[in-house]
Amino acid sequence: MNRAKEMKFIRISINEFKALLNRACEAYYGHKYDFEDTAAIIQWLELHELMGVVNFLEITNVDPKKLKLLPVISEDQKKRFVFHNQDHSLIHTSSIITDMTLAKCHRDNLCHTNIINILDPIAILPSLIKCSQKGYHAKAWWTDSEKNLLHMASINPNEQYPSYSIIKINTLIPNNNSDLDLICSRNRINSIESSIKIQPISNKENIIQEISVSEFKQYYNHKIINGLHIKTNYYQKLLQIADQILVEASEQSRLGAGE
């Protein structure tokens, strides 16, 4: 049984994993995109049990030349942004959207950003940490209308991790599976129920999954000590993508070597 398990998974240190992801993202995206930023988001998700590798490998099924990695600004007003993510993963765009939200929050003390037509909304979680590091409060939420679930995450200034909950909602949720809201504020953010037009969330029994700040820390500390266990086929796929960065040297590249 143990031998079978060893064949299905490979153990890798955090530093090795980071180097592999950087190579894979550089090979996939090239230098037209901040591949290191993307690799950091994927790494954070994987280190905290949120399927970073799986989400990345699903992305790589698309030819990178067909990706439109910059979100489109649909609305730009005081304290308000609306972005169209063009049906692409938030792994690509959460960093730039968060940076723009922070800039507007710095000017107006608050920014409510709505992102439409997205995949992988979970990628907003590491970006919330960026808000906290700048000294702001932040909340993000999105829904799964098919399962009538609300996903909520929040963080306060100078906190290392957000809190994250999945909540069963008894009232009907509008069909906006591909939307995500992000609020960044200098001051504490009040309840979001009015923004999403549902009854106040007070019953703890409705929470079907919750990851606290301490649990996020435990996930990370466990992997610091024990490394990551990645499915062997996923690891081989990452290697295959990363190895595409190694191209044969041309006569021109040889002439420039050592400069």
C-alpha cells in the first residue's frame, strides 16, 4: 500500500516547487507577462490546500497565444471599478486588478471592485494579503448558484492570512457564478449582505467549510517541515512544460554568450 502511494505522489520541498513553477510559468507565458507573479499565486494556493497545481494545469490546456491576459475596464468611477475578465482565470489577473483597486482605495479611502466573467475565483485569496500589507481592510465574495453557496473571505490590516468560509444560503442566489466582488477600505467594512441581496448570515450551521487564519498557518508550516506531496502525473506535466524553456542554442546566441 505504501509503495503504491509512493508511485502516485512525489515529495518536493517548497524551494524546489517554487523553482519548478517559475520555470513552467516562464515557459508557458514567455516574457510578455509577469510569470513570477503568476507562479507565486499558484504556489500560495497549493501550499494552502487550494488546488494551485490543478488549476494551473487546466489553464495550460489553452494556447498561451490565445490568452487575453489583461482585464478590460468596463466602469471606472469614484470608489468603483468594474472589470471584464473575458472568461479567463483570475490567476492571470488578480494581481493587476488588486493593484488598481488599491490605488483607487488610496485616493478615495474605499474601492468596490466587481469582476465579471472569471474562472478560478479562489485566486483572489493571496491578493487579499496584499491589501492587508498596505494597511487596508478587504473582503471578497463570489457565489455558486448551482449549489446555492456563497464564498466569503476577509482580512484586516497587517494580518498574515485571510479567513475563508463557504456558506449554504437558503434564499435564491442570482445566477452570477462568474462574478466576484472585492472591497478594499481604510476603515472596517460592514456586513456585505445588502450588497449581495441576501438575508443576514447569522446561523453558524450554514457554514459548510471554514478555513481560519490559524489553519492557513498550519498548512504552510506542515509543508515547510514535510514538503509537498504532488501527484506524479501532475509533477511530470509541470516538468514537461518547464522543459520547453530549454531551447537549442543558435549561432547568434552563442556569439552573445558571456557578454
